[in-house]
Amino acid sequence: MSRVLTTTEAINEARRCLNCAKPTCRNGCPIENDIPQFIRALSEGNVGNAYEIISEHSNLPAICGRVCPHERQCESHCVLTKNKHGIEIGSLEMFVADFAHENSLKPIPPSTGKRGKVAVIGSGPAGLTVAGDLAKMNFAVTIFEGQSEPGGVLLFGIPEFRLSKDVVRREITELTDLGVEIKTNMLIGPDFTVDQLFDQGYDAIFMGTGTSLPRTLDIPGKELTGILTATYFLRMVVLADSGKLDNSETLLHTGDNVIVVGAGNVAMDAARTAVRRGAKNVTVVYHKTEAEISCFPSEYEEAIKEGINFNFLKKPLAYLNKKQIRALKNIRQQPSEQDDTVLAGLLVQNITKTADGEFVADGGQEYLPCDCVILAIGQRPAARIVSTTKGIEVDDKGFVITKERPYGMTTRAGVFSSGDVVHGPATVVLAMKESKKVAAGIAQYIDAKKLLEDCEQ
């Protein structure tokens, strides 16, 4: 995990870099940041130059410095990592970005807007990356965001303890300083359509709407009170922390026993947030083994340190209410009127992993008492844009189909897409990687379109 460095600590850490002739650290960066060059500038005390170098490839350095899985990417490729003391690249990136903000450094002038006009739908990592890259290429860019505030998953999906909301807001301000316009409370589909955006003179449209619909478990008892999805829970916590909702509306109470189903990064975020909201016990239930969890190792380690329990090789079978629990325990009592609506526990199937690597039920069942279940088992795209726009095809799971040339264009000419709505839920930096390629594809498309228009005159 990245740590806050003083100026002296940052420069000394940068001076540890070996200035390799063939820097492997850059190979590990999905957006190809010029890591050796920015570290060299920092080692010389030139923080402004270091920020200029980072800004050439990244529109969200303060965010990437905090939430990127550096241990799997750039830092894992550092030659010094073999000696277990690699360069703290994430911490250095965070230091440079924070220094630039504190000193109002603006290495790139605002967009002239003369090259073309682009609408960006959604303000998550994909939308912000496309908007920033196109603004740097002198396109006029307008972001349309359905929520009351831009940021998408960065604002409403990543907990405060991992990513400060003030950092998200300031990075978005950096984009507006580049000339990007942002319109909130504008839901494409219900409020207006892609066709109407084209009628307003936009040369191209980018869809970065993410995967806003969480997956749920279709098992008995799913109608009971006390079953939440992780995305809903995390969003309610952000709104409660900002004073826009009462704390009770997070639907988790002090002293609750909480079960989180799933073991990805979102599951870890939900579990660790539940601890901070006063849960008495938090248990992660996962249908595979400890070695097969999909979250970052650092997130798993932090969850363990915070007292979160893990129950592996367990598959949810049913949500149980108080009446069912009494029957299960053979306790003959008169159930209350609310017994059919209040969650009291989760019934799980014990799983065994065979020598062939298959997971099979072993016949045993187990009852896990709880006051709240938080589901973190994946997400899928909403269909509000596709259903109101002709010509945009999706696959059998609802993900948008795109082309290689121009990169990222959908089956509807002039409409591009990237991020989770195309590739499925992934990390912030991987969404940025694809979106940078799509921004180049949009530029290529608009330039070709305008050239043809000039030829026809």
C-alpha cells in the first residue's frame, strides 16, 4: 500500500532508483507511465517536471497513487523487488500529485476545443480518462453524469479509508481546468437519448456507464429484510458520511453480525466498511479456497488485521428467518408477526475441492447466524442507453460489443465505449488503460470524418 512521504523521504526514495538501461517497471504499468523519468526528475528535486511527465499519461495520478495494485504492477517489475526492497512507486506518484495540487501546478494548458466536439456519458475512471485525454488533444468535451456529483465508482464505490473523496473531487477539478465541462443529474436514456446528443452537434459519443446493476442470489428467502448489495451499501455510506442521508439508512446497525458473500475487492471494501460502521462480527463467505480469492493480497491482509473472519468452501443455500431458525433448532415458541420478514441467518452448503480442481457439494449444511448479508458477487451493465439507441449491440451478458478499428467504436458509428460496461468489472487503472486507447480511436474517427466532410465541399 502507498504511504504518505515527506519531501525529504520522497527524494531519498527516488534516489534509490538504479536508472536501469531497460526499465522493467514501466512494463508493469497498464497506462505506460514514464516511471524512470518522473522518478529521475524527483530525485533531482524537480517535482514540477516530475508532475509534467506523469500528466502526459495519467489524468488521475493522485487516485492511481492510492488505489492501484502497485504490488502486482509497476512495483512487482522493479529489479530491486527481488531483494524485497523495491522502489515505492505508488507512494512517489501520490507525493508528486499531492505536491502539484498544494502548489497549484498546471503543466498542460486548457483545451482550445477546435478539433471537435465529444460527449462523454459517465464520470467514472473510463469517462474521466477519455475526457482528459481528448481535452489534451484540443477537443471540446462535455461529461454527462446521472448522479448529483461526478466521480462514479471513485466517489461512491471505493471507501473513504482507501480513497479520500476530497482527492477524487480535486482530480475532477483538474479536468475542468483543462476545459472539460461537466453536467450532473443528466441520465441518458430516461432524460434524453444518444440520438439527441448527435442532434446537438457532437461528433462522437463515449459510453462509460460501468456495471451499475449488482448481481444477487436467487435462493429462498431473498425477499427478507436485511439483505443488501455491496454497491448499494457502499453508496449509502458515502451519502451518510457526507450528511445527505441519516446513518440509519445504511441499513447496518451497531452490534450487527454481518456476512459478506464474495471475496473480490468490492467484498473486502464492504467488509472493512462494515467494521467501521460498528458491526460486531464480520464474516466473509466464499465458495472457493483461500488461495483462489480474487481481491488484492494487500486488501486480504488488511481485512485479516481488522478482525474479519473468512469462511471458505461454503455456498449459500437459503436466507432464513426467525421462524425457520426455531424450526431448525426444534424450539417450539410462538413466532412474532415479523418472523417472516426479518433475516436471522444464512444456510450454506459445505463444498469440497477434488483432485481435478472441481468444487462439489459434500452433502453437509451449516447455519450461520447474522443480522445482515451483503452480496458482493459481481455486477452487470444497465440497458437504459442500449434500449433507447438503435444500432448498439451487446453480448449475451449485456456487455457492449466494440471494434478494433477505430478502437473502441460500438456497432453504431460514432458511439464508442470502454471500461466495465465493455470488459466487466476491473481495476481503476485497467479501465484507464483501455479508455486511453479508445480516446485515440475517437480522435482518429473525428479527424477522418472531418476530412471527408472537407473533401465533399
